[in-house]
Amino acid sequence: MQCLRQTLHSRQGNSQKRLAHAKDKIGGSPAAQNGMKAIVEIYNTLSAENKKRVLADLASAEQEPS
């Protein structure tokens, strides 16, 4: 049981590290980072229903072959 706890704790810690450092990797250039911030700000102004629609549109766009 102790081994399982250590494994789960280790996985959680690794996940938190990835999330914490992901912000540094998003976008790359300052212009891209500013664009992403603007998109998030606009997204946050949407109603819950419109947020669901945006997420559905993004998910379907990722499924389409490029």
C-alpha cells in the first residue's frame, strides 16, 4: 500500500511540474503569447453555453485532417 501511495504521489508531483512549466512553452514568441492571452480573455467573457460551443468547435477542428 505504501508503494502505491508513493507512486501516486510521484505521478501527481510530475503532473504539477509539467503544468507549472507549460506556461513557459505556450506560444513561443511574445507576440504568440500575447495572442493566446487575448484569446483566453475573450473566452472568459463568454457565457457557459458559448464556451461549450467554442470547445466543441475546437475539438472538431482537431479531428479534421489537415
